[in-house]
Amino acid sequence: MDFTYPSTAGAEELRLLKPISITRHFLKFRIEKFSRTATPSYTAVSYTWGIGEASELIYLNGQTFHVRLNLWSCLYYLGQVTNHAGWTHLWVDAICIDQSNDDERDAQVRRMDKTYGNAECVSVWLGLPKLEVPDQIVFPRHRLPTKTLEVDAFDWCDHVGDLANRSYWSRFWVVQEFLLGKNVMLYCGNAGMRWDDFRDILYNEAGVSGYIPEFGAPGHATNSVVASYRALPLVRGRHVDKHPEYLQPFHDLIINHHRSECQDPRDRVFALLGLVTPRERDFLERFFPDYSMSEEHVRIIALAHVMQYPASTSFGEVTPDSDELFLGLGVTSRWERRSLLRRARLEEFDYLGYENTDEALSALTWSTIGCQRGSESDEEDDDRRDGTNTIYTIPGRLCLVVGCIFLLATAIQTIGRFAIF
């Protein structure tokens, strides 16, 4: 029988997992709901969701629950260290939040910074160690996927290049998960390491040193070095003496993390809310997070915020050429950038004046008609400036010339007929 959530977890509540039995064949947990003010010691797990089907089974309160392979491996190893790690429970978003309940997702995501900030420890799961296999060994085509891999005396120094470039470091959610935790432990298979020890190994490998006060600042490392180690910007941004002073303007966060990735495009905005300065966050939380909102509406409201919020306007005008901003929102198409900007700039859309999502979406819906009426002439003007209108491209000019010649020939032929008569 599959597990079903008996009730909704409110914003001030938290579900936690208690390991009951952890073996290679069965992972059994008790899942309970607690008030956020009375939780037992827990670790908040930070990991990569991955792709593919949830093909593996675990047991929650005796009932089956499907998870992806990467999470199964994570739970197997973290479930074994519970008794001597300083915490008794685990918080895992894919399990402790009912992902089919939008209201619960909204409420829990709104408190995600508290979930990670109040945890006894944030456990970063980097996956299993890389299996070194001689070239002459060939595995069967249909062999079962590897779920566990123990390595005696795992050497983090030998594997730091691989670990620092795993997909984990490119996730949008990892930004606040890694930065807001009071204590952070990294795990690779059955091996664990404190984040600051990993930082020292990574610094040595990359040839950099020293804390960079402003997160995302260039510091002593060149762009090429930072690009060679995905983990470097986050590891350098976290510092024991600065926790939890990582709050920044929304505009800066979107740009600083424009290379990060996520499965749900809306999370490009939602995942950064916990790192936004308090006053600005109050404005954004009138609308976000809201998983019933479309990707387009999330992007329009985010753009309107950047263009209208007083602290953001000092960054200059937003145009289709604002690459890092639009890449941060997941928009690459120039046409789509113009379309989003056109709607975010409408006089009818008073972003600062709305109290909630319903008011903003209603205004966007009614303003769409007016926006569409003016879009054709606006697009022609934009295309003319960009050199993308068919009339102003080389093929367009050729078509124009051929058309003129045809009209001229037709006119001469007509005149000739009248001359005969």
C-alpha cells in the first residue's frame, strides 16, 4: 500500500523522518509532523533530485513510497550515521513536503530558509564515489544500477576535482541550502567531511586562497579558475564568521546565479527568496512562492519588481540585452525577452500597488489585450533596430527588389498596351 499524507503541513509545521531500519534491502522510516518551535534535532538534506522515474522503494510508517535512485543511496548512508552525527531525524524536501499539494508547497517553500537555518546540520549529498574501472572490463548491457559503494579510506584530495564539478553545485536551491546552514557536512558514499576541510582541499587544488567578503566577487581567482570548479563560488562565499549574513538584493542574486539550473523554471525566483534582504523580500512575498502561477507570470512579476522596486532601479535600464538578468530568469529568446518586458512595463501593471497575487494576475490578464494590439507595431520598431525584420534583412531586401522589378515590368506592359490602341 502506497503512503498517503494524512494531513497538510502548515507553514509553522515540519515533517521529519526518523530512521527505523536501514539495510541494503529495506529503508524504513517513521514520518511525523512537528511544530517548528518544538522539533527534535534534525539534519536538512541538500541533494540533487536528478531525472528519471522514482524507481526505488522506501517505507514510511510501514507504507511504500517511491524515490529516485540518488535519493535512495543518500538515505541509505545518512540513515546509518544518525546515531552518532548529533541529530536524530532527517528533513528531505521530496518526502517531507507533499509535492502534489500546491498550498503546502507554497507554505513550506516560503519557510525554506528557516528549515535549513534551524537545522542542527545541513547534510550535502554529492553522490557515490566515482568507480574506477579498467578499460578491459566490460559490464553487461542490462546490469542493475549501483545503489551503494563503500570505499575504505576514501581520499578526498584525490577526488576533489570530480566532487567540485558534480551537478549538485549548479542547482539553484543549493545556494540558500549551502549558505544558510549553521553547520555543513559533505558526504560521498560512506565518507563524510566538514565543509571547511573540503574548502581547504579545494583551495589547494584550484590555487586560490582567502575569504571573499562579497559573495560572487572576483577576488583572487580568475574567471577561468572559477569555471573549472563549480563548487568554488559557493565554498568561497560561505564563511564561519559571516553566518548568516548572506542577504542581498534580488537583482544581484539573479545575476550572480544566472548559470545555476533547476527543473522547474519558477524556482529560479522562488529558490532565492530566503537570501533576499528583509524589506525587499516583503514585497516579493506578496506574490511568491505560488506554484499555481505560470512560468510567464512569475517572470513578468520578477521583471516588474526589478524595474520598479526603488533599490533595483539604480542598476540602470533593463533591455533585451540584459543577458545575465534574463538568463537568470531562464529566458534566451530575444523575442520572448521583448514580449516579457513589454508586459512588465505596461502603465496598467502597477507592481508596487498590488497587495496579492490575484490583483496582479487580474491586471496582467486585462492588460494582455491592449498589449497585443500594440505589439505588432512595437515589434516592427524593435526588429528594425535589431536588424531582424524581414524587410531589413538581406533576404528581405532581395524580395523587395524583385517585387519592385515585377511591378515595374507590369506597369510598362500595361502602358504599352494602351499605346498600341
